Amino acid sequence: MPRPDSTNHNGRGTDTYDLLAVSFAYPPSALPRAVQVSRLLKNLHARTTLVCADHDEKDVRKDQTLVAESEACLAHCIRVPFAHRGLQRLASRVAYRLDLPAIDKVPDHFRSWKPAVISAVDSFCRAQNYVPDVLATFGFPMSNHLIGLKLKRRLAVPWVTHFSDPWVDNPFRRQDPLTRRLNLSLESRVLEVADRLIFTSEETLDLVMSKYAGSLRRKARVLPHSYDAEQFPARANGKDGRLIIRYLGDLYTPRSPEPLFRAVAQMLNEPPFLNCDVRFEIVGKMYELNLDAMGLDALPEGVISLKSSVKYLDSLALMANSDGLLVIDAPADLSVFLPSKLIDYVGAGRPILGITPRGTAADLIRRLGGWVADPADVPAIAAALRTFIAFLHDRQNNNDPWGDAGVRRGFAAPTVSQKFECILAELIEEQARGRKRVRAS
């Protein structure tokens, strides 16, 4: 169980414990998963040893501005090299283009990282005489959880698996019958062996666990993404009267801006658009989308502004200094995803309109007091935009945080980390009770 210590590496006086965390993504990686894991670990009262990837690939997006803070919360950071190159990369591309079964899909092409991680952890444990109190693995990629299977057997400590997205049930993952069967076998092994299963929404938990017995479901918990209020700058004053509505994030098939373009085209010559100076900014990669074919060329110049991706902290500044923020999701009957970008929007405290299907994101936006329209319903998007723009016009130059305060507090980083810490403490205490019973017998 947690061991008394006057202070931990964060300088907080509390009982501390040793956490071994495995997350492929961690700063300087600019993946949303990297930011979320570092934020979760930052607020723990733990001596955390983190194993993460050390990228040397040029096509990996990096953000060095996040490294200092993300490492400050760690007792040790073990960066294990990963490179996907040469024949391996060529085979991956061929398998992807030809949609070949299983290759690089069981569970993903990061599986080759596993042997190096196990070796690095073994070396660290021997050198430091180290045994953690608890183990946590963070997917995506799901290969992290296969590493967890191995470490669970070697270390014999409680194991928490954290799923940012569904594994087998991800609707955006192309899976032939063989690939699905193999991944289902891996998923079931992980879920059976792990001591706690964490999902980012009730909908994701229900989707994944509906395939399994109630005994496994009892191990599952919901822990959302979080935002760090300290990372947002103060909102700038002296606006020029123009309303700026921003979408921040990458767009690709099937998550495309076409529904937005079509909806804006329907309302160009109507109030409130006629009465306001409105510009939509899309900040992020487009991945070769044909924007003109999607309706961009039919819109007046300047209504839609396209900008390149920015550093993470710069993206938070853009959010904080927007009049309104847009969520754009792919069409679906039900979306179980909780985008980390939406949680950053919550932290920015600016009004939100979601072009998103029914499900997790839509429910959260409504709870905040925002606007929602299905991406398949262009007239509904146009109607939502009309009321949204009118609201923003009336609220212009109001710098007070927007959104239900109680809902926003639930996603603050200290709140979410405390919930995670309770899950870890519960497991550590259970293991301690089990050891006492063994000694007593």
C-alpha cells in the first residue's frame, strides 16, 4: 500500500507510491494522447517511472515546448527508441494499400516496440532494485496493453489499462474477419488479466463491455480526458468587432468540413450572418481533402480561413481568444468518442457548437449549454449556426467563462487525476489486504 513520505518529487507532503506507467505517446510527441497522459500524471501524488517512445522519425509531429513540464512530474523517464523504417515501413504501406489481413493490424504497427520496452524495464528494475506498487498502460496504441500483459506476469503487481478509444469496436478501424478475430482474442486476454479497465465515456464502456460477462464489467471505470486551466492565457482585449469562430484539429475522410461549408452557403444572405462580420478559421492539417469539391469555392473569399497546425500551447491561446469554437465529427448513428480537443474547448471557456452525431460529445456540449447538429443534416447545421452567431454577437467582448460551471469543473485536471488516483489506491489496498490474508493463513 502507499508508503509514508514527507514529500514527493512534486513537493507535496503526502503518502506516495511507485507507479510504473507505459505510454508510447508522451511529449515531445504532439499527439493528443501524449498531452493527456502527461496531464494525468502531473497531478498524481506518485513517484512515477514512465516508459515512452523516443522517436527519430521525421514525420512524427513534435512539440518541444511541452517537454519540461511533462518530465518535471516524473521520478524517472525511460525513453525507448522506436523507428518504423526500411522494409518494415514498406511492408506496412503495401499492407495498408492492399488491405491485407492481419499485417500491422494485430493490434497495430507499434507492436515491434514491445521487446525493447520489456528489455528496458528489466534493466531498470535490476539496476534500481525496483518493484512498483502499481502498473498502468495507456492505449492508443493498443500494443501498450500487450506490454502490460508481459509486465503484469513479471512484476505481479496490480495493473490498470486505460483506453482512449475502443479497440475491436472502433468504427473507424478497417478490420477483415481474420484481423478482427485476432484482435478480439488479444482484447479479451487483456481485459481478463487487467485489474481495472478505464474508458473515457460511459458509451465507450458500454460498447466494449457488451461482449463480455458481468464479472469483467465490474472491473471497468469511466475517467474522462481533462484540461489544465494553468495552460490557458488570459483572453486579449481590444477586439475589432469581427466574430472569429475556430475549429482546431486535423480533418480527413470521413471527418470533413463539407457539412460546415454547405451550411454556411445556405445562410450567407440571411440574418444574423448579414448583420455580423463573421470568419470561420480552420486550424490544422487537411490530409489532401478536395475542399473546392466540398463547397469551399462557392463561398465568398475570407469567410473561411485555412491555417496550418500550431504548437499545442499556441492552440490553447487561439481557443481562448475565439468568440466561438467548433467541433466537427464524422457522421455516425452513435459516436462513443470523447475528443480530447473538446475537453480543451471546455477549458477555454468559449461557446461551443458541435457538428457531431448523437453520443458522448453531443451530450457533453448540451450539458454545457451549447449547440449541436448532426453532420448529416445540413439544414440543421445552418439553423444551429444562426442561433450560435446571434448569441456570439450579443455576447461579444464578454470575457467571462462560458459553460455550466459544474460541468467544467468535472473535467479540470486536478479533479480527473484525483479520480485516477482513487482507482490506483483501491488496487494497491486490495493487493495489500490479499498479502495480509496469505500471511495470516
